[in-house]
Amino acid sequence: MSTFLFKLGQLASRHPWRVIGAWLVLACATFFLNSQVGGEANDEFRLPGAESQRALDLLEEKFPAQNPYTGQVVFSDGEALTRPETRATVSSALEGLAGLPHVVAVSDPYDAQSPMLSPDGAMGFATVTFDSGELEEVPFEGAEAAVAGMRDAGLTVEYSGLLGYADAPPEPKSELIGMGVAVVVLVLAFGSLVAMSLPLGVALMSLLIGTGAIGVISGHLAVPASATLVGSMLGLGVGIDYALVVLARHRENIGTDVGVHESVGRANATAGLSVLFAGSTVVLAIAGLQLAGVPMIAAMGWTSALMVAVTMLASLTLLPALLGLSGKRIDSLRVVRSRSRDRRRATWSGRWASHMADHPVCYLVAAVALLGVIAAPAAALRIGFPDDGNVGTERTVRMSYDMLAEGFGPGFNGPLQVVVDLEGSTDPEGYVATTARALEATPGVASVTPPAVSPDGELVVLTALPETSPQSEETADLVDTLRADVLPPIAQAYGGAVMITGNSALQVDLSSKLQSRMPWFIAAVLLLSLLVLVPVFRSVWVPLKAAGLNLVSIAAAYGVLVAVFQWGWGADLIGIHETMPINPLAPMLMFAILFGLSMDYEVFLLGRVREEYRLSRDPRASLIAGVTSTAPVITSAALIMISVFYAFVLSPDITSKLFGLGLGTAVLLDVTLVRMVLVPAAMTLLGHRAWQLPDWLDRILPDIDLDGHRGAGVRPGSEIGDTVETAGAR
């Protein structure tokens, strides 16, 4: 593999315009395909096999009037809304809403059969049903014009549902913020505008092609909008990281007066090989999300894996072409004074590694204890979808949420739909009446609406309003109680089926499914990573140590999320004003991404340490030399990655804030406590054992040659070997 990458790097370097042209053609083709056969994001959530999903499918089949594509117009004047002039104003506005495009029905809040006015008559709402759930098709401006008369009459009008989400503020350009920080870091790291521009160019090309490919996939499969968000974060961060590692090795080679094409080939065969296996680990970890059994999570996993694969390929082909095109001018347009590339010179990272090697036990215990304290809140992790009560108080969806909770009770924003299937029932009327009485008598149920009967008479829907908010633990407990104790005896007595659905029920089912799948998912990711890393490092202890330390750092990231989002510690600093559970998509998706990214830095660091160890056979000297060589690159890459992730905390979207904070914090902990403290301490304690492999396993494993000695033409006794001996002597 190293020989192949060496030749590939040299080929791209010698024929840069052909490679660059091929990437431009690929970008244009992706853009064209996206415009022709691409599709929009699909945020429809499905949970195959769950009771709540079976109930939704049954409603769609037999009771299509129960359309989930709705929005509410919530209004209040502080007085009785039944006055004739107020009623006329509201009715006129609703007629205007009914005539808007994509609107199929508008409910009458004054309907005597199902009134939508609060008990005191001071607040009401009307439900607007659309023909699709696409926000682009919601006529928000038309709705604003229709309700203008209500506002002129002194009524307070707010929106919830699709109407409220259509009024979302524009997303900040978080990618631009991350790019700005990347420019600063790369300029400080390389001091040259030319060197700085190359990783950015590779990342942007990868981002362009990756997002286009996701658009093409969206035209054929259900891909959520958050997949593009997560893919953009990964593509930008990983793209710069991978290119940075290869570029740094190339500049190091150029400093030894190696020819440009030879230097590019060596960089591709050594650092590029690390990129290949680090990226493969990320792809395998993220693709493991297929085991979640949730289509939305699986789609996010595959699209994210695709983005990482594109960036990895660009770093191994497009970057060598750009390096060949730059030639000896790689350090031109210098804006920061150049620092010596002499690896014999003592650096802060080398001194730190030497200090760590002298006191491994103390630092190991201290770092593990600190990470344990940070991870402790993770024991209280509670997953659930945040509701509109967690949105900023300036948003219309939040104001309508508060109005409905005040007028109708906190459970009104998260109703439970109890679906009674009368097929096979011996007493349909008695079945429905008994179910309604049992629901009303259950503690935690505030009220039960009159039954709604499907056109064929085989399905009845009862809506139970909880006393608590949708995301509260009490509401989840209520769902469990109804399913376990209240409804099964009734269904058994009357011979029919009864199921609970709605957002709260979906959350309970999703939580249960993910908790049952999480151990299998973690085990699969660990196994896949070991299968990749054991032959890469030709060691058992190094991959096991890496997996253990990664688990600790990920647990610490979970702990930070629980402390901020569930407990509210410092939540105001990132624009969170209400505590909330952790999004169910986050734990599993974050684990896959963070485990892969942690393995990135593990391969970059210990791949170089192994390279030095094979030349010197001195564990301490190889550790110091490896840290000295890679610490500046890893630190620069991590700063860029952290900045890219943290930039998404500025988004008004809660999910963006959660992923941005979680991923950024995890990388911060990994590059500081794990990579610069725990790894050197553990490697010092392992000594020669770190690179030992049982003979029977050594015989059956392929020799991957991560060091690239054969491909790059580097042998013991060469300049690199001499440098290691000098570092060991120091």
C-alpha cells in the first residue's frame, strides 16, 4: 500500500493539471446530477417495528384525515374571544388562510363539536393542514397577510408547527467562521499564504463534491436535513486535518533538499498512509450506525461516511497535485517569520514528552481522575427530543408554545394519540367507552378528547392530554404505565388492538430501541477498529489502549452535554434558556464520529512513534521523537476542528448547538488530556511491550508497512534514522 501511495503521489505531482481537471470534472458532474436528479431533505422520522410507528402506519392507511402536516395559528386578546366583532375578525382571517396554496383545511375554533378555545375563552387556536411537510411550500407570507386584520384588531397572533418553523431565522454561516479560524491557524503554522491555501482548497473541493453527492442521494433515499449539517462539519474539519498532515510531512521532506516529486511521493507513502487508515477507521465507525435500526440515523451515518471518504481521497490525490504545482514555491508569500525545521532542535512538545516519560504514573492517574470527574454527569443521561419550549423566547414557536401551555395546560403541546383498532372486537362501543374511562382515570392524564372515528368505522382515535410537558420524565412514565398496566387488560377483554402514538410515544420507543442497540453498536465499532489497527500497528496493546482512552474521552463529552443541557450549567452562555433531555440521535452519532476522529489522532501520533521505534528500537526516544514531530501538526489540526465544531454553537438551532458543543469539547479533551498526557504516559509504561505481537498472530496478519519505508525509500541509517538517534541522545 505504501508503494502504491508513493507512486500515486509522484504521478499526481508530475501531472497536476490532469488530476485537478479530473476533480473539477467530478465537481461539475456532481453539481449537474444534483440539479437533475437530486432531492430535498426528508425529515420524516420512522421507527420500524415500534408500536408508535405501527399506529402511525395504521392511521395513514385507514384514517388519512389525521394528517401530520399541520401548523397552528394561536391567538389571544386577554378577554373573551366570543364577542361578535372578534369572532368575525377571526373567521375572516381563517377564510384567507384557507385560500392559500398548499392549504387543504383550516379548522374552526368556534366549532361546538370540538371547540379550540381555552376554558376562560381568552385564548384559541386554529389548525391549518397542508398537503406536504416541506417548509419551502408553507405560504408564510400569505399567512401573515391573512392574519393582519387580527393583529389590527388588537389580538396577539403567533404560530406553531409548520407555520412556526417556516419563520425560522437564517442560519449563521458557521462554515465561514470555521474557515476564518482555519486561515489564522494555518498562517501561524506555516507562515505562508501558499501553504495555507492548499488544505483549504482541498477541504472546499471535498465539501462541494460531498454535499452535492448527498443531494443526489436525497433524490432517491430519505436523508434528513441534519445529515448535510453533520457532513459539513466533518468534511470541513477532517478535510483540513488530513491535508494538513500530508502537507506538513512534505514540507519536512523539502527541508532536507529532497526533490519536489520525491518529497510528495514520500509524504503520500507515510503521512498519506496514516490518513488512509485513519480515514478508514472513521468511515467504519460512522457506517456502523446502520446497526441502530433507525433509518434517519443510518442515513446520517452513510452520508457522513461518504463525506469523509471524499476528503480522504482528495488528500491522497488532489493535494499531491497541488503540491507538485506549487513546487519549491510552497513557502512563498510569507507573512510570518519561518521557524527552523531542524528536528534536532528542542521544542516545547519534545520537552513535554520527555517530562511525561519521567513521571508517567502521576500524570496517568491525574488525567484519568480528571476525565472521570468530567464524565460523571453522563450517568444521569436522559434522551428525548427537545420541544418548542426550548427554543429562544424571541421565536414565534416558543411564544405560541407558552400561550398554549398557559391556556390549555403543559400537556397540550404533546398529546398522546390512543389508536383503537376495532377489527375483531366483540363489542366495539364498549371497547371505546371502557378505554376512554380508563384513560380519564389514569393519574397524569389531564383530559381525553371525544373519539374520532375513521371513515370505515374500524379505527377510533382518542387523544389523551398529559398533565406534564412533552419532554418531562413524567410524560414518558405515563406512556409506559398506559402500555403496561392500563390498556392491555382492556384489549384482551374486548378482543381488539390498542396502540399509543404521538411525539412523546415515539420518544419512548426510540429511547428503548437505542438503549437496546447501543451495546451491540459499541462492540461492533470497537471490533472493527481493532481489526483495522492491529495489523496497522502490528500490536495488540496499542489498539486496546487507544480504544479504552477513546471511550473515556467520549464519556467525558457526554458528561459535558448533560451538565450543560440537562442541568443548565453555563447554558445561558450558548443561548440555551431551558433545560432539556439529550437528543436521541446524539449519543450514538457522536460516539461514531468521536471514536473515528480520536483514532485519527491516534494513527497520526503513534504511526510516527512506530516509525521512529522501528529505526531506533528505543521506546523512550521514539516516543519523544514522535511527539516532537506530530504535536504541532495535531495541535493545529485540532484547533481547526474545534473551531469548526464550536462555530455551530452560534446557530439558533438546538440540535446544531448540541452537536457543535459535544464534538468540539470531545476533540478538545482528546487532544489535551488524552493525546498529550494519557497516551505518552501509557506508552512509557508499556515500553517495548507496546510493539510486541504474538508470533502466531504475526504470521497471519498482513504487513501494512504504515511507516512507508519500502514505498518511500527510507531505511535505517538514513537521515531520518540519524535524527532519531540524536533525539534519543538528547
